[in-house]
Amino acid sequence: MRTPLIALLSGVLAGLLFAGTASAGVVERSGPVPTGKKAQTDNPIYRTGKLELKECQEQPVISKDLDSARVYLEFLMECLDESWEYQFSKAKLPFSKPSFETISRAGRPTACGKFPKGAQAIYCERNKKITFLLNPGILSRPSELLLFEVMAHEYGHHVQQLSGILGAADRKYNSEKALLAEIRKIELQAECLSGAFIGSVWQSLGRRESDFDYVLDSAYDTVSHGKAVNIAYWLRRGFDQESPGACNTFSAPASKVA
């Protein structure tokens, strides 16, 4: 039985549901970061074109070996840092790298509360940190694209944080339904940003098309991430266009963010 690729809970969900409406945090500003609804619907990051980084070397991962998986993710983080730093410079927005750690069990404390059961990784906007759970399920399939996609997804939340998209979502909601609708847009956008990065470096990975198809097929319906068909839609849309401009879920038809 496959361990689900798309975790039921994410860093954004942890921040908004478990820790209450958290502050967006302090951003070291060297230029204007958009605020309000415009930050989500007309963000400068959408107008930066294709991601420029075209090569990212995957490190070998040994099955069930935590250390090799951690090294793999650290090297991947360097690719993500380089790619998105350049994208933010094109958008004339300030950039800072996220921090990162791996853990071996759920329940560990983070700045957004305990690491939630059922999650593979979370991004905490309070301290801009990605925490990745390296458990037996994901370590048993190191040749799949799972480690890569999950990390790129969580980095997508960091992109949302730095560009003001998460800050625009930091407000009170009059119903759980409204909150979940907002979270779905955030999560589906992170899927698309993940797909854009994967697409931009795809040729350098030497992988088969079936590896990406496996990621698409692993999606499943959840109230927080949306329908499986929409998760696959946004992943593929980002992958094909290689640009954050493909990922404006906040202006998308309701049927695409359900």
C-alpha cells in the first residue's frame, strides 16, 4: 500500500488551523512586498517568466537510509534556493532562504505546534522553516520522485510567504468552509509552484515521464488540498509552463480549486 504523497496536513494548514491565525512574520524588506488581496491575485512573482535554473543534480538515496535522504534533500534545497532567489530578483522582491530540518517521528515540536500526524513535511511561516518527516514509508521508495516533489511543494509555501501571499491569507474567517476554501487555493498553488520547479530542471534529472506520472497518480481527494483531479491539474500546469505565472489559483474558476 502506498504512503499518500499529498499529506492531509501541511505547514499552512498547521499554521492556520492549529496555531490560530498566525502573524506573517518579519520580512527583511529591500523593496515593497504586496499586501491585501492584490498580493494573491496580481503578485509580481506571477510576472517573472520561466524559472531560470535548468540543472539540478539528484544525489543517490539508499533505501531505508535516513542520512542519504537527508543529504539528498539538502542538495535539493540548494537548487531551490538558487532558482527562487533569481526569480525574486526579477520580481524586485526581497528574498531569504528558509531553514530546514529532518525528523524521524511525528509529534516533534515546531514553531507552529507539534508536527501533525499524517503529514510528510510542513512549512512554518512563523520562523520560515521546512520540517521534513523521513519515515519508513517514504524511505522505502527512494527512486520515486516523492522526496523531490514534497520538498518543492513546501518550498512553494516559502515562496508564498516571501511574496506576501500567505500574509494576505492571515485574517479571520467567518466559517470553517471559508477557511478551507482559502487553504485549498494556497495548497493547490504550492502544488503548481512545485510542478514549475520540477518542469524547469526536468531534462537534467534523466528521469522517465512515468516518474512524474506517478506523482500525478498519487494525488487523492482531501478537504484541505482539494480534489485529486485538481491537484494533478495544477501540478501538470506548473510543470508544462515552468513559471509561477501558471499558478494563480486565487483568480481561477471555483471548479479548479475545489
